[in-house]
Amino acid sequence: MENSSTGNQLIETKTLMAKILRLYYLTNSIAEKEELQLKYTELEKHSQQYNEDSLTEKEKAQLERLNHYSELYEEYHKTNSTVRKAEIEEIFLNIENTEEVNN
């Protein structure tokens, strides 16, 4: 039972980190970017207290997917390659379509 709770807390923390990352790239306000960066860093430190070895396979898969989405989103905003941006957009469209089918 404790593992599930720990897993859920870690997934919630990582989900919040992904949302903060998204907001960071959407805002043009330097002050807001700094605030979001501080929140992200705080959550990142908080997430390190969890033992990922105790997660269930489903939780590990969710966590891996969240990390992958965040990496792609960050890469999308950092790359200057139009081709790579198009590839990442296609990946996200495929993910959305797959999730719609599964729901």
C-alpha cells in the first residue's frame, strides 16, 4: 500500500514538473520564468526523495512516459531544426490519437 502511495506522489510531482516546464516555455515574462524555474527546481529536489525501485511496473511506465514527454517538449522549444520540430509534433499527435482510442 505504501509503495502505491509513494508511486502516486512521485507521479503527481513529475506531472506538476511537466506542467511547469510547459508554462515556462509559453510565457514571455522574465519574472514568471524565474518563478517557474524556482518551483521546478524545488519539485525536482522533492522528487529525488522517492525510491523509484519500489514503484510498480505500471507506475514505472507512467513515470517513463512523463519523462519522455517532458524531454520532447523541451527539445521542441530548444531546437532550431524545422524538421525536428515537425517530427516532435507528429509524435505528440500520435500520442494524442493513441490516448483518445484508449479512453
